[in-house]
Amino acid sequence: MKQAQFIGVANKYKDTVFRVALNYLGNTYDAEDMMQEVFMKLFNSKNEFMSDEHIRHWLIRVTINLCKNSLRAPWKRRHVPIDELKASFVFEHEEQSAIFSAVMELKEKYRTVLYLFYYEDLTVKEISSMLNIKESAVTTRLSRAREQLKHKLKEVWQDEF
Amino acid sequence: MSFKEKYKSVFSQVRSLKAIEMEDFIMKQSIRKSGRKIVALAAAVCLLAALSVSALAMNLFGLRDMILPSGGIIDNENTNSNTETPASPKIISLQGYSDSKEYQAVAEWMAFLDSYDKDGELLAKVGNGPTGLDEKYSLYLVYTQEMADKLEEIVEKYGLKLHRAIELDLSEEDLYKRAGTGKFLGENNSSFSAYIYEDGTFHIDGEVVLDENRTIAYQMMNCVKGSFTDVILNIGNPEDYNEWTYTTSSGVTVSLSISPSKSLIIADLNNSFVTINVLAGSDPMNGAITTLDLEAFADTFDFSALN
């Protein structure tokens, strides 16, 4: 990828990559490192990208694959208490902070699916392909994640999902 | 508002604070290119047999004597695959040579971590929720009681202390005060970020203006002896390093080594073990640092102030 094009793409999608990594890895330190690693892949990539959507999907897929691999190294596994994690971000409303905590306290497998489905607007089929799991597993994870969030956020949340 | 809308409003506020700098990627790319020239690493036994040429007066095995036994397990995701047989990147202890209790403790801890919760299942269960262990072990990778017990067992076995507190983002002046060292960074050497543990173990990110054309960044780790610090460093292929000893202008003898992609300065002092990871190597794409350059670099540190 040409350097001028690279910086534009990286700045446009750095938060996307960061959020996917944060949901997968559960802490900002490793998510920041992962972001650099993913964009290094893009920098060195010889891929021809057809569109912005193509780049976005490619970046999400690469992030997930690198996150999977990184957890195999023990020093890449890190536990960060939720209060410390929450302190890394500033939320406009207390309710948003509560939602963030509730989501980040979920297991990784639920967090990632939720993020890809609700934030990145990926379909169940696309998520299934990216995570290399069955479509039924995606819908099960989504359903369980919703149940757990409903339980955790019952005072905040009374609307339908 | 639907769940989806609420979810989006929350995560739209989750952003990375890290800037994307083109220079970082160009630098890393050039390091990788030099890494591709690495030829196959012989078995450790063969390495030991070939050491007579580069054996160091102060420490017979130099860098090789700092390699952790679990060094081969580092993930190879960062090393590009190519047609040559890839060398195993090695990781070194930053706590001391292999005969030190600090090295042995970190080797044992790394071996434990390597075998524990390999699929991350336990960590996934814990998530970011409270473990009841966070207050005591927040500076280590501990998320189960079993890990806490193992860590306690190791520090007790080797008579070491665990870190309990850390101060981040210290200025150079504050670092000198907290470390109780006085000024040890010389002219043309400055720190732009530092943290310190309660016992004086500290880390610096800094840079040295080597000459008018070259400013070279470095990371320095000063591990106080008697404490358990679990910081490690990937040095790539040890065979790529040319090693020698040098007595700095501060009168302290240090071990220097240069590889195509990075250089190292190591000082085994009375109270601490110092590793300086110089982010430049002999490759023209990586700063073209020479032996004289690295010696001049080492002279910008007053190691006697740390001794």
C-alpha cells in the first residue's frame, strides 16, 4: 500500500481495529499494541483493495486472527480489573459507563460477537466466517450475551433488545 | 433507544489514544527486512561450542547467558515467513545472568506461565471481573489463586520481594529523586518517559543525540537486585550479535552488543542489573551504528551513579 494512502486508511480505521482488539483482549495495553501490529500488516500488504468496505473487513479479520495467536503467548495474557479499564475512557453519561462495564465483564467470546454484530453491523454469516465458528454458534453467543446483559443492566435497561 | 443504539453510543466513545506515525512503520519494516537475512539458528548446544571467539571476560556467555529456557516459545507472528529456515527468536531475562537468583526466578515463572492456561480458558472465565487478587498482584500476570500461589512459592524459594507499587510518567528530575541516584543521564541523553517501582527498579524511554544526523531512541531497564521483576526482551537471533566489553567514561565495565537491527548495553552492577535496548543496529536501514558509536552511546550514561 502506498504511504500516502496508508496513513489515510490507518487514521480512518484505527479505532475500529482498537475496539475489536479491546473486545478480544480485554485491556487497552494489548489492544494498542495489536493496533500497531495490524497496521504493520497493512503497511506491508500487497493486497489490492476494491473499496473501503473491503479494507474494513480485511482489517477486522486480521485483527481477530492476530488476537487469537497472541493469546497463545503467556505474557500476552493480561488481566485488568474493570475499574482500571473503565478509567481509560471518558463516557458522557453514567449509564454508558455502566453499560461499558457490563459488556467488558462478559466473556471474550460474547464481547467479540456483540461488537461485530452491533457496532460493525456484520451479519451472522460474516461473523461466523471471521471467527471460524458455525452460524448457530454466533446466534447462541449473541443470545447468551443479551441474556447476561439484561440481567446485569436490568435497572438501566428496560427496552427490548 | 434500542440496545444497538445504546451499544453504539457507548463504544463510539472508546477510542485509541495512540497516533499512527508513518516513521514507526518505516522503522519496523526496515527491522523486519534485516531480520529476513537471519540464517538458521543452531541448537543451543552448538551455540555453546562456538563461543570461544566472542566469550566475554566479565561473563563467559554474554547474551547467551541471559536467554530464558522458554525463549523458543515466543510467538513467531512478528517474524515473516520466508524460504530460509527461520531462526527462533530468543527472549532474555533483564534481571541478571543465569547464575543469579533473579534470573532463575523469572525463568521458573515464565516456564509456569507457558504451561498454565494455555488456551486462555481460565482468563476468559475471569474476564475483567474482580479476582480478589488484584490489589496484591496487580503488577504481575496473576488472575487465579493458583497463579498467586506459584508466584509466592517462587519468590520465597529465591528470597525475592514482589513489587507492590508503581509510579508512572515521571519526569527526569522526579526519576532521579525517586531512584535516589542523582543525575545519571549525561549530555545529549534525555528521558521522555519513565516509571519506577517502590524499590527503585525503573524503566526509561529516552533518546541520545549521537551526532548532528542521528538521534537514537532507547529503552532502559534497571532491575534492583532482590526484587522480582518479570520484564523480558525479545532479542531475535543471538548469533546476529557481535559482543565485547567496554569500560565507560564513568569507570564501569559494561557488555556491548550490536546486531543488524538493534544493540544492547548491559551492566551487572552491585545493586541492580541494567539493560539498555538501543533501537538502532548495524544495518544501514537501522541507523548503521558502529562499535565506536555504541561505546559513545554507553558513555552518555553514568553507571557509577547507579552502582
